[in-house]
Amino acid sequence: MKPLLEITDVCLSYHSLSGETPALSHISFQLMPGEFLAIVGPSGCGKSTLGRTILKLIEPTAGHIIYDGKDITSLNIRKMRPLRREMQIIFQDPYSSIDPRKSVIETISEYMFIHKSYPTRREIMNRAVELMDMVGLARRYADAYPHELDGGRRQRIGIARALSLQPRFIVCDEPVSALDMSIQAQILNLLMDLQDELNLSYMFVTHDLSVVKHISDQIMVMYLGTCIEFASSDELFQKPLHPYTKALLAAIPEPDLESRKKGFQLIRGEVSSPIDPKPGCRFAGRCEHCMAQCLEKTPEYVETEPGHFVACHLVNGR
């Protein structure tokens, strides 16, 4: 089976008066059809930027984006239009991502009208109602407006809209971070059910490892625009290698009182400036295992075990 998505050495830099800021630096990974890939890391590390770059909402500075065997890196807006049906996004804020002047049914059917998915208006509206049923949104809300609904129902609108063009790949940009815990579970269960039913591939952006612990197939950990560790979900939780990944796992709340006695692994120090970064590991200033070479040489991204990649001098011995 060939990968649905192949990302190879993707870089993205922003230029300012202060210098060059690399938002993404040599990101590489593969996503197979029907897989769930979680992207985790602190705020500002480039997770959402990576998702938008893959969807060509932001143009990469370097590297290649290969979707279903086709290099789409240099495609212009017109040539990307047919692929928009297959690549969709669910935004973080379910309110700001929806037009407040449109009703629920109008929002869900919007993309289908733009892409002329069906020959008649009646067919489009019928399909929109089917999507409401699919995401668990009662039909009585068809003529309601976003301000009349709670966050969970608004996010269901965003999911239905993303599904309206029958995509194969969806970027979920922190779709549950703005919701309370009970609603988070409902939305996550809905996404998993839809994945099984429609054979969807997800790239799920989050800063909370506990959210994706039991639902992701692969997990990629990012820090200041770089990928520092990539592994299967089971492998990452059982055998984390990078010090930052270990700290993230230690920060997951444990309901067991005995486990709480183990304490947290604190990350001390200041986040280094992303503007014109110097050679070396970008986590070095906050790492308790920092060595001289960590400050002088950028660690290589190495496959330590089949499917488990890490960029750390401590692990790679380089």
C-alpha cells in the first residue's frame, strides 16, 4: 500500500526586520490511508502551520508535498482546486470559523455549492441534511444560527462542512481544545466513528498527549519548528526517547493516587528565540542532559528502531 501523504524536508521561513524566523525546519513523515497521525508540541512550535502548509494554504519555502503519489508542492490555485475536495480542515475555534450570517444548513452546503457537487439545489440540501444526521446534529437546528448553539454543536457543523466534499484527508487543527471535557470525548468519538465509516486519514494537531493516547496510530512531537521524535502511539508511550517527549508524558494527569507520588518532570529555562536560530539542539537551553555538542551541532533525525525516529545527541550518541 502506498502512502496517501509524503512530506519530505518541508521548510517554511518568515522574513522580518529582526531576521529570518524558520516556522518549519526539514519536516519529513508519511501518512498511510486510514491512519490517524497526531502532531503534538507546545504553542507556537509550528503544528498548525504544518497543517496549513500541507493543504497549500501557506506555500512552503522548500521541500516536497506528495499527495496520493502526485507532487503538489508547486501547484497553483487553479490546479489545486480539484484536490480541495479530497483535503479538508477542521478549525480550532468552532465559532470564528463559521459565518455568523449563515444558518446551519447554509454553512454545511456552502462548499457543495462552490464545487457544484450536485446538479440541483434540492440534492445539495438533501445531502446537507444527511451530513447533519451523520455528525449527530438534530435536524431542528437546520435554520439555527451559530450564536444560538453551544460549542459542541458548532464543532459538529465544522465537521459536517469538512465532510461535505467527501474528502480522504482531514487536518484537525485542535478541534477539541475550545470545548469542555465531556464534549471533547463526544467529538473525539465522532471523529473515530467517521474514520472507520469513511476510511478517512487524519492529521490531528494538539498540545495535549492525553487527548490522542488511545486514538492515534502515529505521533509526531514538534519543538520550535522541528520534529524531535516520531513513532507509533504504543511505542512512544512505552519507550519515549527525547527528553522533551518524556517531560510531556510525565505531565499527563494520572487519576491513580499512587502514580501522583512520582511527581512531575519540570522543564526549566527559557524558550530559545526562533529568530535566526544558532546551530545546535533547539531544546538544549531547557534540557537537563545538555552536553557541549548539543550547543554546537544540530542533532540528526535518525531512525533508532523500525518506525521510531528521534533527533537527540543523547540518544544517537553523535
